[in-house]
Amino acid sequence: MSELTVKKETTPEKTNAYEKTITFSPDCDIEEAKDCFLVQVDMPGLELNNIHVELDRDMLTVDGTETIEGLETRHYERQFRVMRGLDATKVQADYKNGVLSLRLPKPVEQQARQIKIQTC
């Protein structure tokens, strides 16, 4: 998996306390199978309802947030450029043990296929 990128920001509250927002670019693994791409994104500690996956044309965005003790917000975000023609209705997502797993089926025209050789 790739190295974690962390960006820290602080913003003043109406009281004199500071709220921290930490943005993570989570680790991920990407594998290519015959008919799909498999993407696993580490998002530990997040509740399922705080994770969002969006496919807009050829850009896949995965993000999520977690608030800790009301003073610190962790924001996870990762974007991937995917092949054109990917059918968003066929993308499958599963979240288990802090790992978001995505299955992105390749468009039929992108899948490898056997070519039969004929004799003349």
C-alpha cells in the first residue's frame, strides 16, 4: 500500500477553542482481473453512513469523515481516474473491517477476448 498523506488545518471556533481537520489520502490497492478492476481503500474507524463513493464520467471519488470527541474531524479522500464507458450501475462496493472494497467491471469493449484462428 502507498504511504499515508496527512494535511492538518485549524480553524478558530466562536469560543477560543480550535477545531482540527485532518485530511488523509488513504492507502489503497488496485488489482486488474480479466473482467474488472478491484480497488481496496483503507478507511479504518469510519461508520458506513459516513463513507461516500461517486463516479462522475471518468473520475471515481471515495471520501468519508469521522469526528473524534467533537474537536477533531478526520477526512479521508481519494480520487481515481477510470476508463471511459464504465457503467456506474454495475460498480459494487463492500465495507468490512475498515476496508472499502470496490469492483469496477470493465466495459465489454475493454475486456480481452480470444480470437479464433481459421485456416484457409
